[in-house]
Amino acid sequence: MISDLKKRAMHRASILEGQLRGLGKMIENEEYCMDIVTQSLAIQKSLSSLNKLLVENHLRTHVSDMFAEGGEQKEHAVSELLKVYELANIRGE
């Protein structure tokens, strides 16, 4: 991974860990439902941010190499990206 992107992704993962622990405590304590939903939505936003960093790294490293190689590798890269795009759209992102 690109050093800066790795550092940012690790930071985002640490934040997500804390958010998930907090969500679990909220559920355990039976806090107000809308507060729990708000926390869950914040976690989803954080996951989207992490995914963006991971896709950026993939584009800057693997995909650029695969495109340079051409042929099957290029087609494989396009196929991977389309699958991720479809998954993101199924989830409504």
C-alpha cells in the first residue's frame, strides 16, 4: 500500500473500531433508537470513507500496473472495478 493511504486507512479503521464498540454499548444499554440509528449511519459513512481510500490505493497501484500490462490484465482490472461499483450501488451508496 502507498504509505500515506495506509496510514489514513489504519486511522479510519481505528475510528471504526471505537464507533462499533460504542454502538454495541448503546444497544446493550437500550438507548434511544434514533440515537442508535444515527450512530449506525455514522459507521456506514466511516466505512465509505475507508472504502474510498482502499479503492484509491488499488487504482494508484494495482490497476495502473494492470492497465500498463494490457490484454487480460486490463480486462480483469475493469471487471473488478465494475463489480465493486455494482456492489456499492446495490447497497445504495
